[in-house]
Amino acid sequence: MTALRLVRGDLTEQHVDAVVNAANSSLLGGGGVDGAIHRAGGPDILAECRELRASRYGGGLPTGRAVATTAGRLPARWVVHTVGPVHSRSEDRSAQLASCYRESLRVARELGARTVAFPAVSTGVYRWPADDAARIAVATVRETVAAAPDAFAEIRFVVLDAPAEQAFHGLL
């Protein structure tokens, strides 16, 4: 049975097999979670991301997809990069956000990761409301884990602030 946990803290300090990066499509670093992971993990992550851009993802990683690299100096083994959708009031992009979690878990499972730490994908600069993002994240992870109940030992949702913590807490 997979344990789902909520942690208020720094994603880059999680001792897990795989940490998920809320990346931008360029895979070359940025702000928020993406920038923090690249800064803390060091140049090895960026080097692998550049290789991915030069080979399979010349146009960038599509929204909702996921790909893995080394974790560099992070206490994790791998970073699973996923590109969340920008929130829109006029277009329902919730399937793309759900895909970020589903695809990240697929990649983590293929790597053999037993413990995974997620940020609240798309809630920062992509402006997804925390309550809705948490609902989609938890429902998608539960559904994915139910299909492969022995694949993971623990999945963490790591949040930085009280509003995100409250959003996830009510669902876990």
C-alpha cells in the first residue's frame, strides 16, 4: 500500500528516489520550483536537460509529459521534469494537469523509484488555484497508485506555504 504524505518544506531537501520538477518546456531552468531544483542540483541536471533538448525534445517538452534526468547534488536519485499547463478561465486544462502527475509516476516507476516527491504543479507562476490543483493532484495520484498498488512505497506532496498546505491537507 502506497503512503500519501503532505510535507511543508523544501522540495530540494527531500530524501526520496525521485523528485518531480515543475519545469518549463525549455527544460533549461527557470524560476520557482524549476529554478530551485537547478540551483540546488547543480550543473549535471542542466547538462542532461541540454542533451534532451538536442535529441528528443528539440522543440521543448510538451505540456503534460515527463522525462527524467540525474538529480545532481540533490538528495534524490532522479529528477522527473514535467511541464504543467498555465491556468485558463476560458479553457479546461485539467486533463493536462492530471497528465503531469500520471506521466511523472509512469517515468518514476520505469526508473524503479519507490519514493516520489511532488510540488504543487502549476500553482506558482502558472496561476492554477491551489484548491483545484490539489484536488486534481491527489485524485490522479490515488487513481494511478490504485492501478499499481505495489509500485510505490511513498508519495509526498511538498508545499511551501499555508494556503497550499490547507488545500492538500483537506484531501489527505
